[in-house]
Amino acid sequence: MSVNFDDTKITFRSKSLRELQVSNVIFSIINRPIIVFIGTSIIKWALQFRLPIKGLIRATLFDQFCGGESIQGCEKKINQLKTLNVKTILDYSVEGQEKEQSFDQTLKETLQAIQFANEHDYIPFCVLKLTGLGSKSLMTKIQLGKVLTGNEQNQFNRFKERGFEVAQAISKLNQRLLVDAEESWYQNVVDEFSYELMIKYNTERVIVYNTYQFYRRDMLDRMKAGFEKMNASKVYFGAKIVRGAYLEQERFRAQSLGYPDPIQPNKEATDRDYNKGVKFAIENLAHFSICLGTHNEASSKGLVELIQQYGYDKNDARIFFAQLLGMSDNISFKLSDEGYNVAKYVPYGPLEQVMPYLFRRAEENTSVQGQSSRELMLIKKEIKRRKLKL
């Protein structure tokens, strides 16, 4: 049976008409790339000169895409999702910090999120960007095979200590950890450390998941190799499967430095490998757990069909769908209504510090073909339905 992702009555049943109208304005703006470019520039300038615009941002972009400024501030959104049988993935979305003090703060926030998740049954995963715990420039140097100074080696050791501290807390409380993907020039370091964590903690079930970005040409082979490596180590393999979030940076860097473009030649190639990766996961589910991170309706339907084809329960704990808060609610809430495991990424953090995340969300919506137009069409359809009282 196919899933109908056009059912706006279910999609927006938790939103008031006023909330829908605010979302309509937001996605109408996001649907125009030139306005996004000008708007983000104005917001950056206004924040730099401390102009009073935080209230407007908080009531619009921040409320649409973020849970709150603290873990406790997310409780309202968590409870709203819970009433719709959608789980929460708390995501501390402060970016771009390259100081030991910031790494320690991220560790503290992550440990607090783990404890909070343990006290709330609707938070099945915690998420971690490893560059929140250690320097990406240092990881880049390691991936290039350069020799580290004594101080750099100490910094890297401290990074790994933080990572193991997070994984140990996750394992002790019987939670699960999603390790986010990064840019290709230090992704190898992230992968290798993720596999270290898997070997240590995935002995009885999947505790640690690595993330695989299928807009890279080599990603299907990389994921399969990772699975074989963990299989040889007799541990379970966890994968969050996504298309990817760094396309522009990857292509720009490859062109600037003169190395082969790591990105797929076109979307069709990305979709092909993505679907093969999902099928590989389902075929090996005895030793595999999957979190399908996608806003793509065809991919979501594809996994539903595979679940049905292989005879797995809709709510099999090894299979999750995930989308970002404020996006693709038609997928999230329809799948949850049908009984599948669904979670929303709920970003949080001080408003000024999560602005890079919000800017990226806006830019990604303009760059993904048809994404914002699709969101806008569904919102307008539901507003019309309510006004006509259908």
C-alpha cells in the first residue's frame, strides 16, 4: 500500500490557522533565492550592530526551525510532537566554534541532552557533530597525513576523550547516538573514530550510528566497507543515510584546490546510490540499524515498500525515518499516523549562536529543487481547506 503525502489535514493538524499563515510567509520568502541572500545579509548586519530584531527572528525563523534556546525550552515542541506520535532528536546547533572552551561546552550540553533524553521516552536518539568536540582544522591535518606537534596530539587525544565520554554515557543509559556527517576533507577522521566507538559499544545492539552522505560518488562503497569492517569485528552497524548538506562547499573547494570533484555528477546518480544504500541496509537488517534522514517523498515511500516487501513490522526499532523540525511535516506526520517510527531533529541553542544553522536551512531550501515550493503548496492547500471548512 502506498502512502499519501498530500494529506494536509493530518500534516498540519497540530497547527493553528495563524501558525500556518506565519509558515506561509516564511516559505514564500525562502522560495525566492535573491530575497534569502539579501535577507540573511541584512539580519547579519542588524545583529552585528545590535538592532532590536531578535523578537522578530524568534517569532518567525527560530520558531519554525528550532525548539528553543535551551534543552528545557524545547519541552513545548517535544510535547507537541509526542501528541502526534513523533519522537524528538535534540540537536545542539551552535556552529563554527574552534576553541577548547567551546568543545568543553558542547560536551557539557551533550551530556545534559543525554540525561534529559533518558528521562523522556520520546527521545530515542542523541546527536553529535564531532567537530563540536574537536578542531576541524586539526582533523584536516590528520587526514592529509601530516605529523602533529605535541600540543596538537594532546588536543586530538582530548577530542577522543570527549567522544568516548559521550558514547559511554549513551551506552550506560541505553540510549542511541547519531554521529553527524562532515565535509570530505576530514570525514575520514570522523569515520574512523565512529568505527572505534561502534566496536566498543555496538556489541549487543546498535548504540552508535555513523552518517553517510550519498551525494558523494564513493559513498555506497564506503558504507558497505564500513559494514563489512564492523561485521568482521562481530559488532552491529548503525547508519544514518542522507543525501548531504555541503554540496556547494565541496565543489568550490575541489575546484579551488584542483582535485577531482567528490560529488555525484547529477541528482539521478545520487538518488540511484541512495536507494541502493537503503536496500542494502534492509537486506542486512539482522546486523544493521538504519535512520533514514530524508525530505524526499519517493525515498520515504521506497523504504515503506521495502519494509512491507521484507515483512518487517512498521515499528521495528531498527528502522527510523527522520526529518528536520519545520520541514516536510507531510512526510513525518503521515508516516507516524501510519504507525512507522518517525523522529524530528529539534535544533536548540542561544538565538545568535544558532543563526548560522538557520541561514543554512534557508539557503538549503532554495537550493534543493522544488523543496520550498512543495512546502508552500501544501501550506496554501491547508489554509484554503480550513477557510472552506472542508
